Amino acid sequence: MGACENCHKSSVTDLKQCGGCAQVSYCSPECQKKHWKCHKSQCKPYKLTELPGKGLGLVATRLIRKAEVVIRENPVLVRVKGGKSLEEQFSAHSEKIQSEILALYHDNPDDSLEMRLQVIFLANACEIGGGVGGVALYPTVPRMNHSCAPSVVWSHKAGSPLTKEVRTLRDIRPGEELCPNYIDSFEVG
């Protein structure tokens, strides 16, 4: 038995899944509209999940069509010539963003904060597009596992070289992992 995400009324039938993420349900279009402000930030066509032999990865929660943008995000840490240190940038973020950064892959959680940030950045950051030069760390992009037969590709958003966009290369079915090719990532100069 499920319940409407907005009004919390229980229903065996009549609930419709969110068409964006397929992770929550509503009893009516009115309830979905009322709840949108709360749900908008979590409404993604994928979820972070444990994958056997791989650790964490992103898996589709609904059918994602070819060429669909599934992630569009700005960096949380940036390393460019003359820029602020990773520690300065990290301390300027909210506790929520700091937790997301520290949850990314790193070898030794007992290292000092400075060392952890360095290792996290080296293991998870990618190049900035648009000929800007530099490297940036994004909160979701590093959660995708590499594949030599990728299902997604990333690039920078046109006119916004710091914004990463991840787009599907083909239709991706629910339960299928979103995987880029780290080695041959698509970066438009």
C-alpha cells in the first residue's frame, strides 16, 4: 500500500508515479503541483545505489530517451591558476555540500581535511570545458562508473564552461547503470 507524497493519504490504487523520477507517487495532479517545490531538487531520472563489485553508481529509475540531459550541475570545487585553495572553497559551502564532497571516493578517511580534499579532488575531478583551462569537482558526475561501452557522455553546457551536462547516447531502461567512458570523455573545446 502506498501513500501520496503530498497529502499522505494511503491508497492501494489511484496513485500515479512522478513522471520525472518514478520514485514518488501522488493521488492527483493537484497534489503533485503542490509538492513540486519540495520534490523538484530530488526529481532525477536516476538514483545512487550499491552495485555488486563496483561500489556505488547511478541507475536509471525510468526510461531515459537517447540524447536526454540527465545531469546538469555546477562544480563544488574548482582548481584554476590563481584561484582559491580547495580548503577555502570547501569552507564556504554549507554542511550539506561539504558532506557530499567528503562522501566521494578517497582512500583514507582518517587523513587531515586538507589531504582528504586533495585526494578526493584528484580521484574525482574532471577538466573544465570551453577552453577555460583547469579542473573541477562536481557532486554527481563522479558517482558514475566507467564503461568502455558508455551509455552517457558529458560535456560543458554551451556558453557556460563550468556547467557539466551529462547526456544519454542511447535509450536507457529502468535499472540500467549510467556509465560514461572516462578516457574518451566528450569535451567540446
